[in-house]
Amino acid sequence: MNREIYIVDTTLRDGEQAPGKAFTVNQKVEIAKYLDSNGIYQIEAGTPAMGNIEKDCIIQIVDAMENSFVSTWNRINKNDIKHSIDCKPDIIHLSVPSSEIQIYSNLRKDKTWVENKLKDCVYFTKEQGYEVTIGFEDASRADIKYLIHLCEVLGKLDVHRVRYADTVGILSPSTTKKAITTLIENTNMEIEIHAHNDFGMATAISIEGVKSGAKYVNCTLDGIGERAGNCNIQEFIKATKGFFHNIRQLDEC
């Protein structure tokens, strides 16, 4: 399969949510340098709204990068975005609740609230001169028609990439293929796949995602991450080597 696939490494954000896992600032900077030296396209460096230590660490990572783009993770909240702007990343990522369970039960909001907050936050972030990417939180339990609608809204806001996040880890390769294919056929968005390893299939799901047309794939070193972990970057690269361009072999960890 002759096309480019871009790795978005989230070791320093989702990876650090692994049970018992916590990195020092120096360790985070060294991990980022290692990823940068191996040509990883984008590093999701953390969540600035967590506080000054996190922000200072992200600033150090931004300053140390020679190749990789740096992104930060945010809720659809202007205060989160302001913390990110302090860090001067390349990309500001906004996570948007997209399933009815997240919107109505967890947040006790409605879809009008989601869309208004989304528009407001995207406009605010782009007004500051930043590239914006969007994460559909709990996308694997969301109505695909609603995701398509949100993509239409985002297209009008000049946003071009969305993350299909399997937040609770329920995807299989077959359901992934159906969802990614549907989004690509019905929107103009570049798709990013974010898999969890609850059933031991994060790498398989990610491979199926990119085979189905996703251009970006989220990974972590050694597959660490929330609950059972995320897509293992080493496994993904080895499994796809020779099929996709712009994926380099990482050194042995």
C-alpha cells in the first residue's frame, strides 16, 4: 500500500495514564528527544491545564524539538486553551465528547451545547494563529451520523483532521474498518485512529484503521496507556514496515 502514514505519539499524555506510571520532567524531555530523533511526526506532549510543572515540561519539549511537531491536549474549554497557548506548541488538540453517553449522562449537557462550545473554542484557538485538530471522544460509541455532522461543522471552521477515539476500548478490526471507511466516504476530513488495548487488539485496530484510510495513528512506547494501554509503536512499525511510507524503525528501547 503506497501512501504515507503519520505517527502521533502519545506516550507523554495517554501513556502516562497507565497504572503506576509517572515520568519526571527530565524523563519526559528525554523521551521526546528520542522520538524526535527517530522522525516521529507528532508528539502529544501533555495537558497544560494540569498545572505549571506540566506546562514547564511542555515548554522544554517544544524548545528541544528539531523534527517533530508538538501538540497539547485540551477540553473544549477556553481556560485549557489559554494554558496551551502559554506553551507555544505547534498544534492545539481539542477533545470533544461525541457519544450520547458522554454528552447527556456524564456531562449532563446536550448536542447544542457541544456544538456551541466547539465553534467558540475552535474560533478562539485559530484566532491566536494555531493549527487545530479535533478528537471525537468516545467515538466508538457515538452515532456515526452525528460524527459526520460534526465534521461538516468543522470543515466550515477550516479544521481538517479529526481523531476517531476508542475511548473505552470496544473496537474490533471489522468495526474499525466500517467506521473509518464511512467517515472518509462522507467527509473531507483526514482521519486519525486512537485505539486502546482492552481486548489485546490495539495494534490490529490501528493497522485496520490505516488500511481503511486513516492518515494518522496514535501510538505509545511499549504500548503503555490508560487501563490495558494503547497501540504499541514498536509493534505497529514492525507490522507495517514495507506497506506504508514515512514510518521509520525505532532503535531498541
